[in-house]
Amino acid sequence: MGEFVDKVKGNANEAVGKAKQKSNDPETRAEGAAQETKGKAQQVEGSVKGALGDKV
């Protein structure tokens, strides 16, 4: 189950990060880029958990 949760959280963080990057505020854009990267990492983590059978 952890695989699915990580992938959903990753997709959400990536989407919010992309939206923040469209802001006029440079600080918010930087925050968005970091959040998008976090989302991508969560998706990878979910894929690894899936490959290992949620034993991680």
C-alpha cells in the first residue's frame, strides 16, 4: 500500500510545484521547483517500494 500512497503524494507535490512556478514571486517559484523535485522523488520511492514488495 505504501507504493500507491507515495505515488499519489508525489503526483500532488509535483502538480502544486508546477503551479507555484508560474507565480510572479521569485521565492514562490523557487519553492515550487523544490516541491516538484520532492514529488518526483516520492514517485521514485513508490516505484522502488513496489519493486521490493513494500518491504522498504
